[in-house]
Amino acid sequence: MSKSPGQVRIIGGQWRSRRLRFPQIEGLRPSPDAVRETLFNWLQQDISGSRCLDLYAGSGALGFEAASRNASSVTMVEKNPAVIRQLRRNCDLLNAVKVIEIIQSAAEGYLKTCESSFDIIFMDPPFGSKDLEKICVAIVESSVIAPDTLIYIESARSTEPLPIPSSWHIIRQKTRGLVQSTLIKATSL
């Protein structure tokens, strides 16, 4: 059941300070401003001109932030129809249809059919989801990894290591409140 819409603020780039609405649906949790600021500070040398994949788009906070900071393309993947409708409205509001592609699909289904590779992949699955290991394997088995792909995983704070393939290497990690941010250098098998 959805409630009144929430808002997320773009923190940098051409759409800095723009507020975008998103439906308040259980499990939909936008990345907090401070977490996004840390992530995009990590990516500041890599984001401009990059091809980005936002696998669990949700509010669109990560994908819209990347587009605002001059990513050449952003593909947002989301399965919830109500969330897709709002992502499309926000894309139209920002006049970003030339940069942002919105696809209605589950993450794993998208990875099975995608033939493109990406420079940066954002993964922010619902906290408590048991899909992370399965999605990491699906990424390795897909064509989405380019030679220098960076993968960002946002997860609940945990003392357990992330279930990532052994060919991936954590290059940055930070915990803020209940959120763990991890930036990974990925290679395919």
C-alpha cells in the first residue's frame, strides 16, 4: 500500500537542489544525502561521460544524481509499476529522456537479456533482501561488466563480509549510521 509521496533531493551537478518525488512503498528507501555525497566524491573522476546502470532504481536517487553529474547514459531498472511511473515523470520533469532509459524489469531478468556493458553499476537492493549474492553472480555471467567497471553496493550495516565474487576487489568502504557503502572494482570471470 502506498502513502503520500516522499521526496529526494539531487545534491550535485546541473540539477543540484532539485527535489524529486517518489512513492512511499514498503522497502523503497532512497540513499541518504550524506551517503550519496560520499559515493559521488569517490566517483568524481569517473562519473563524467560514464555509462551507468542503476539495477534497483527505486526513488532514482543514484541514477538521477549520476545524470546530473554528466554521465553519458543512465539505465534505471525497476520492477514496481508505480515506481516506474514516477521515475518517468521525474525524467520528463528534468528533460532527461536523452540520457536516462527506464526499464521495467526485475534486476536478474534484466541481466539475463542485457547486451550492453557499463562503466558504473549501482546496486541498492531493499535492505534484508537475500538477493545480493545471486545478483552478483548474475552480473558476472552477464555482459554488463566492461574492463574497468566500478560497482557500488549499498547495504545494511553488517559485520559479515559482502557475498561478492572472488574476482571483485573492494577499493572503498564506509559505514554511516545503518548504511554500508562499498565501491568495488569488478572483473568478469
